[in-house]
Amino acid sequence: MTLQLSSLDAIEAAVWIELSRAARDKSHAWRTPVLATIAGESDGELRADARTIVLREVREEDRALVFFTDARSHKVDQLKVRPAGTLVMWSPALSWQLRCAVHLRAVDDTPEVATLWERIAKSAAAQDYLSAQAPGSVLDGISPAQHRDAHFAIVTATVIAIDWLEIDRHGHRRARFDAGRRDWRQP
């Protein structure tokens, strides 16, 4: 179901509408984008790191996409050193790909985080943030040990630019949306 929007303003508005839907609708294809960050140096060269995240909130007025993570995760360490990242999303229903260049910021010690944790702590999702070991740690067995200390963090990805690509058998279209600038691009 391709929308075939013709103006850059309409496309950008539709992108933000779909992003907002994705944060609310668990079945939306953009609900689980891939986040790529810079992992650091390996043998003297920078390397990329990518993982799937769950989009939890969209604040269009701030151009912000929000997700949660374990505060001890590698991505938190990476974004503290290099806060640049890219979120990549594909929607088969729309035939749209988004690549969002973002500036990342993680917080784990604010009143907002504490309030949100109080709500999450009562759900099954709380287990994601209660492991005794950090994500990626080697385990002695199949199940990680749990404890009471939460390691919950909110990551805000402020969108710097959006690269929109529509895949269509009659011709692909591409546009870029930066703060205050919109233009068509060669697909």
C-alpha cells in the first residue's frame, strides 16, 4: 500500500505520523529499527556495531525517538564516547526505508527515569533490566541471575537528518529531510 505522496512536506509529515504509530503499535514494522553506532577501535580501526531496539516514544516537536536499555550495555558506553548513530527502518506495507542520522543521549538517574521505572517494574519487561550481569556477559548457565537493582536507562535519539527511500516498481524516489531543509535525491 504505497501512499504516493507528491510533496516533500507531505512526505515528511507522513514519516512522523508513521514513526508515532510505530511507538504505539507493536505490529508496525518501524517498531523495531536497527541502531548502528561506532563501537570503537579494533586493531587500530573504528568498527560499526548494530542491534535491534524497540521504539517506545516519538516526540516530533523535539525530533526525538526514545528507547530503553540496560544502563550497562555496550551501546551506552559507545554513545558516551561517540554520540552519533543511525537508525534504519523498513516498512514492507509502505515500501519505505528510513535512515535517521541521530545524536544519542542516555540517562539513568533523572526523576523521569525513576517515574518510568516505577511503572515498568510492575511488568514482565522489568526482568530485562534486573540481571546481575551486564548484557553480553558470559553466563555460568542458561539463565542469568536476577537481583533487585535495576539498570534501566532511557536513550533519546535526536534526529539530525532523515533519508527517505520509497521502493516502487514504477521508479524509486528518495528525499532527505534536515532541520529546515528538504530536497529530492537520486535514488
